[in-house]
Amino acid sequence: MVVIRLARFGTKHKPKYRITVADHRRWLNGKFIEVVGHYNPFPSEGEKPLICDMPKIEAWIAKGAQPSDRVKSLLKKAQAAG
């Protein structure tokens, strides 16, 4: 099964996340199929906290990919922001 989930990167105490499409059997930060967005929970001044490529995400969901609970809530925020 293919899932859309967050993969952590960044430094200690300053996390950043990639929204990735991956096989559910892979490690969380392991190999992935594609990066479809970025999430920064602590953005600096002038930086966007959430960047999503909505057409790619919608295409993966149409192919059967299952977003994680956290990614679902982030996608709702992205759609509400426009």
C-alpha cells in the first residue's frame, strides 16, 4: 500500500518535514517515491509554514494512496488557505 506521510529532517530542536509518498513498509525517513510538499511547524519571518503540490497529491490519492492523519489535517489547512 502507498501512503502519504511526513518525513522529518532539519536540525535538533528545529524540525522540518517533507510530505512524501512512500510504500508503507519503508522506514519513516527511508526511501520514498516522491516529495509532494514541505511543512515547517516553526517558520521564520516571511517563510510559509506549509507548501503543498495539490495536483500531485490529488493524483496520488486518486491512484489509491492513503494520507496519514496528520497529513489529512495539513491538507485541509492547505485547501482552506487556497
